[in-house]
Amino acid sequence: MRRSRPALLLLALACVACSAPSRAQREVLQPPYRTDESGALVVREDLVPLLELGEARSEGAEAVLEGFGKAAFAPDASYAVRSPFDAYVEMVHVVPGDRVQAGDPLATLRSPEVARMRADARRLAALRTADRDALERTERLVSQGAASTREVVELRGRLAAYDSELRGIRQALATVGEAVGGADRVVLRATAPGEVLSRTVAPGERVDAEADRPAFVIGDATRLVVYASFPERDAPLLRAEGACRFQVPALGDRWFSGTVRRVTHAVDAGTRAARVVCAPEEPEPSLRAEMAVRVEAEVRGEGTVTVERGALLMRRDDYVVFVEREPGRLERRVVRPGAVIGDHVQIVEGVEAGERVVVRHAVLLDGELNRLL
């Protein structure tokens, strides 16, 4: 169908009108701010009502920090039993779950090294007796002028060497509660009361004195604490003796109350986390070592400058906030943030208490800004 010339002209004019931006569109394309001679950002008038401001404050801020970790024995609640000698297991006297008292036998071992040490002890004792008799005779001869004092000195030196070697053997055997007398048998014994938590040896196996794993682990199963890791940004706020609580997914939704007993403020180089020990207020029979836990620690930031979390933004590689100089005029300021405290974030450097900052919709001012928290 062929259109008339006037119709084509009207169609062309309509297309031109569609492609031309409206006045409202031209206003939207204007920059959100301009910079005046002092360096302040003069915000476009239609954006000023959209920016919500809040005051940086310096007062105690309470928060609950979250960390994750596992249950474990208190530092003095368990101990490992190892064989100080290479040996073979002849008999095992306990299994995990057994209660033992100090001195109770755990396993009987046969060790060629122990046999050699006991043989050496008997040989040294015989030499020591012979040289002591010789020393007494020589001292009498010296007093009569029939022998030189050099022989006395030599005999006393040998006796001192024998005594030293015998002490070493006795001390080595005493580590497992054994005496010098006997053959190649040695008994591993409990050194304190507790429950056998683990056993890694069985009859007929060879026990290596340099093994990584102990032969037995004995401890008090009711004395468990929780070790939890918190992000490094929270480390400055964590304090010992503060309140904590933890939840064990394996035991359901129940929360257990406790107290922060220790805070390791040195941040782990690998995990970038600070470690906290949360001790339960009461022993929990259902809690087991190595169970995964979620921990909450109550903290309070005293005398720290904080702003609302929405105020902290990121521009390229810098953390920034917008500080109000006067109504409608802002300053983009690079800051150094600290720990997150509830709905606020600590500002270590860059903002003073009492200054007003943009806490919402600052992203309207700059397309390079990213919301950080």
C-alpha cells in the first residue's frame, strides 16, 4: 500500500519527536552533585530529601557477636599416656569408657630396650660395689703411705660415673612407675583418676616411642569447654569474663549459658580469627568432645566512635562515608573501620563523635559506591 507524501512527512516528524529526550529525562541525566571551590559536594536539590543522615556517636554499644567452633576438654581435664620405650603390647587392661584411678594398669608391654637398661643397671651396680670396696682398701693404703692418691681420685671418678648412669636408668624407668629390677616387661599406668577416652593400642602391636598418637587418653568427661573462632574485626571487643552462650546442633535447639574464660587476642594468621574459650555454667552430660557448636558472646564497646552500618560504603579500594558540612553540602571521607557492633560499625579513624553522616541512599551520589555491610 503506497502512502501519500504528506503522510510520510508526518511519520518522520513523529519519529524525531520520539527520539528526542524529554525535559524530565534531561534533568535525570544531570550529575547528582557538583564540587564547589572548597571541595564540598553540593548535592542536587531533588536528591537532598532522599538522603537520610545520622549522628556518629561515642557511647557504649552493646552487641552479640557470633562465632563457631567445637567442644573440647578443659586444659587440665585430660592427659595422654605414651610409652617412653619402643615395645610390643602383651596385654591391654582397659577399654574406652572404663573408669581408672591413679596407678591402675592400662597395658603391659615387653621392651628389649627396658631389658637392656635393667641389665646395664645390674652391671653398673656390680661395678660400683667392686670399686667402692677397692676405694676403701686404697684409702687405707694411702694413709699408711703404701699407695698414691691418684688411685683414690680415679676410683672416686669411676664411682661418680656409675652413680650418674644408674640415676639416668632409674629416672627413665620411673616415668612408667617401674623399678630397676625385673626383665623386659613394663606396665603403663594411669597417673590420675578419670575415664578412658580413647585407646590406640591392641595386643601384639608394636608401640613406637615417637608415635604421634598416644596409647591412651584419660580425662574427666564432664569438664568440657567450647573453643570458638570469631572474625578478626570482632577481636578488639571480646573480653574475658563476659557472658556467652552456645548451641550444639547435634543436641537440638537448646542454648547453654556460660562465661568467656579466655580470649586469644593474637589473630590466627591462617584463619584470620580470634579464639575464645566459653565455659558452661554447669556440666552437660550429653555434651561430647569434638561436637560442633555455635557461640554467641555479649560485648560492649566503650568510648568508641560508631556509625550506623548503612553509612559505611566502599569506593574502589577505600572505605568511605559522606559527612555533612552543612545542609545540602557533603564531604566524601576515607575512614578506617573496626568491629561491627550490632547495627553499628566502629570507626577507628576518619570521623569524630557528633558529626552527621549519610546513613541511607548514599549510593545515589556515586555509581562507583558499593554497600559494604
